[in-house]
Amino acid sequence: MFQMLKTIIALLDKGDRIKAGLLLFPMLVAAIVDVIGIAFVMPFIVVVADPDAIQTHKKLLYFYQLSHASSPHRFLIIAGLVLFFVLVMANALGALNNWFMWKFMGKQESKISSRLLEKYLSHPYEFFLNQNTSALMKNIITETEVVSHGIIMYSMQLFTKLFAVVFIVLLLMIVNFKLAVFLSIIMGGVYGIIYAFIRKRLGRISVDMVTSQEARFQLLNESFGGVKEIKFLKLSRFFLNQFTRSTEKYTSSKARLQIISTMPKYILESIAFGGVFLIVIYMLAAQHSAATILPILGIYVFAGYRLLPALQTIFMILSSLKGGFASLDLVRHDLLTSLVINKENSMPSNKLSIQKTLQLNAIRFSYPNATCPIFSNFNFVVQANTTVGLVGTTGAGKTTLVDIILGMLSYQSGALVVDNLVINRDNLPNWQANIGYVPQQIFLLDNTIASNIAFGIEKENIDYAAVERAARIANLHDFIVKELPLQYQTVVGERGVRLSGGQRQRIGIARALYRDPGVLILDEATSSLDGITELAIMDAIHNLSHQKTIIIIAHRLTTLKECDVIYMMEKGKIVDTGKYESLMSANLEFQKMANMR
């Protein structure tokens, strides 16, 4: 429990820790007012049972005189109204306290989920190569909700109920010490024994809920991501069955947690109602009169009315805290790791231009957990404002080479050098700001054409002249203005579902050109285009030759005819280099690749 509280404190920032501490004050006040209301019950019942008791009890007489009541009957009315007011105040303070807590929890859920996303996005690109994005999304959406509402919120409610229980028990001890101790041992002991018995089981349930929820998110992501293939191959039932099994496991675990949390309630209610009779028997055995028994019985019944729900809530909270420990541990691990967050607010305006050469010197790189390196002592040179082609079979290292130039992959040794300036963590954003990149698979927002070309820029800040210029180069402008009803304001659908593969590819090319980069990298960017469209786009790109530095990984080698130099790669090495014609005449492997494509 103390470790959990320590973790919760670590998750909160300094300001929120202070706010959480301040929230304890109204909890304390509400508990005190609640006890005052219960304390008023006993003298009220005494006067109801025997109005003459006012004269025999000094404190009652004091309050009677203070009220200036004209008669005991009048005093009863005043006392009843005061008692009613105190009880209303106690409930009002409890409601106000809940309002503060819910607002605080809402902000915590927002903060923790945003911080977790920021943490994930701050990881290097290699991190995502070994992660399932469904699990990351589940952590951000589901687990942060469990932590904020099921852990932090419950922890604060635990303090609220503990304050109430402690003050009520103290009051009962003042009324009758032995009886209060006896009942406290019975009720506390029942809850303690049950909790000790189920504690480990709750931990297992917690882990089952996290793993089954992760499986649900993954199956949903895969089901909708591959809906076309699933519909065509009639695999809906297969994915539905898998999702149903994971859902049944999750809901079963959740139900077990709720059953265990509420189980002691029925035992304690039986003990409590039986306890009323035991109190009467105990008081009669002690030779107390009915007039004495009635007030004590009244205060114990009223205290029980407050105490039993509080004890049950405490048990439910402890069960839920244990049940949510796996979620807390997961969020703590992902949020409080030692990785320093590199805040990427936006691309810097001062681009690092290439004037002479781009070099990779003695690069050694291997993917995490790989047995063999992709590159070992790899060297590569690109002259400024030239067009370079990269060819090779699958696995030759072309895309990895591009990712290193982009700064997406961190090599183990060597250097990426631009005009004798080594690219490092400090100047990498400036280098990336000068690169336009078109990947093999184009990611599109469910937004307008313009927003997808400008990508990541608020609508009011989009440069529509730059959007149109980029679209024209990508051979996309005519299609947009002639065939789309809202032209550049047409929404493309989720992942560009309303567009063809070639149209999506052209939006990706326009996006890369929107910021007018000095370096343009195309990783099989025209692979989804028909021959005529590909030729038109490549002509437009080649028109940029000697104005920009262009690196092209080509699907069809004929698109590399205009390149100043072509590098042929195999197993992480450059095995040949030259212009298209020279490679066609001298390299049999290049000829085979060109003829095959």
C-alpha cells in the first residue's frame, strides 16, 4: 500500500501534489461534521424518551438554557432542526468534496494520458519497431483511466472513509469503550481476514485484465486495419471469435473483481443486524434500564448506518487498488523511465542546407536484437544538387540507408556528415527540416486534401499557394480541381480510403514538396502509380535536378535513367556504381533487375 502511494505521488507533479494535499482538508472537515451529527443523535433520543432528563443532565440543561426554549417540547423542535441542519451540512460537504475530487481526477487523466503519449513519441524510431501500437494506445486510453479513477481517485476516497471511520469509532468509544472496541475488532477482523485471503487472487485478476484488454485493442486494430482482406476472404467470424474470447476473459476478470469487492458486505450486514440484538442483551445483562439502553442503541444504529457503508467502501477500494496495481505498474514503468524527453514542438525554421556533400563515414548499424549488422564500415557520398539512385534486391539495406540519412535510426559507430559538419542530436532537427521524404506507404489523416499535403499545420496557417505548387509538381492538381467536389477541401476518409493507391502516393509526394526542401528522398514513392502517371511525376522531379539533392529508391529501374549516379547495393554493401547506361552495359545483375521490372 505504501509503495502504491509512493508511486502515485511520483506520477503527480509538484502542483498536483499540493492540490491533492489540500483536498484532504475538506475530507477531514466532512468527517468531523458527520461525527457531530451522529453525536447529536444520542442526547436528542434521550430528550425524546424522557423530557425531564434535561434537568438531570448538566450538558443538556446548558444547551436548553442556551436555546432560550420556552419548554422541553420547544427545545426538542430546535434540537431536531439543528440535527437536521448538521446532517444536511455533512452530506453537502461530502458532495462538495466529491465534486473537487472528480474535477481533480479528470485533469489527472488528461495530464497522465498526454504525458504518456509525449513519452512514447519522444522515443527513437527503433522503439516502435519492437512495439505493438495497439498496446500503446490501450495504455494511453484505458490504463491511464484505471490509474486516475481506479487508483488515484480511490486512494483519496480511502482517506475520506478512513477519516469517517476513525472519528465514528472514537465517538462510540466515548459512549461505551468496551462495546466499541468489541464491535471494531469484529467488523475490522472480518474485513481484514477476507482481504488477506483474496489479496494474491486480486493481483492475478489485475494482470489478466491488463493482458486481455491489450488483446482486445490489438484485435480491433487488426480487424479494422485489414477489413478489405477480411471481407474478401470471409474471415469476419475468425476475428470475431478471437475478440469474443478476449472480451469474455476481460469481463470475467472484471466480474470476479466486483464479486470479491462486494462479498464482505453481506457477511457484515448479518453481523451488524445481529449486533443490534447483542447490544440490547449486553446492556440488559449489565442491568441498564430501557431509558439508558434506547439512546445508546440509537447512536449505535445511526453510527452503523454511517459506519457499514464506509467499511464496505474501504474494502472495495482496497480490492480495486490491488486489482488496478498492474495498470499502475505499467503506467509507472512507461512514464517514469529514465529516458529524457526531447520535446519536438515543430520543425525549426533555420534549415541545415547542403552545399557540397552528404557523407556517411564508416557507419556500423544493426537493428535491436539482430545477430548480424546491416552495415559494417559503410561509406556513402552524395554530391549536392545531384540525383542519386539506389537499387538492390530486398534486404540489401536501401531503406535502412535512407532511414539513417533521415536521422530516424541511430547507428552504433561512424558519422553522418553534411559539408564537414557532423550531424548530432543538437543539429539533427535543422538537417531534417531540409528534407522532404516520401515513404513506400503513405499515411493519410481523415481530413482534407490541403491538410494532408500541409500535414501537421493548423488549418488557418496553411500556405495554400505552397499546397497548389506541390500538388502541380506531383501531377495531382488537375485531379483535385476537376474531379473532387470540394477540391482541396475534400475529406479523403480514414487512411485515404476514398482515394486510389496512386492518388494517395501523389499526396505523399506533394506533402514532401510542400516545405520546399533542399533534399528530396523517395523510397519507392512511385511504386503504386501507373506507368503514364509515374513518367509524368518523374519528369517533374527530374526538372528539379541540380536545384535539389535527390535520392531515389526505385521500383522500376527505368525511372533512374536521368540520375547522375546509381548505387547498386547488396547485403549492406555498395557493389557497383555508375550511370544507368554504363550499369546496363557492364553489370549483368543490373540488367536482370531492369528487365524484370
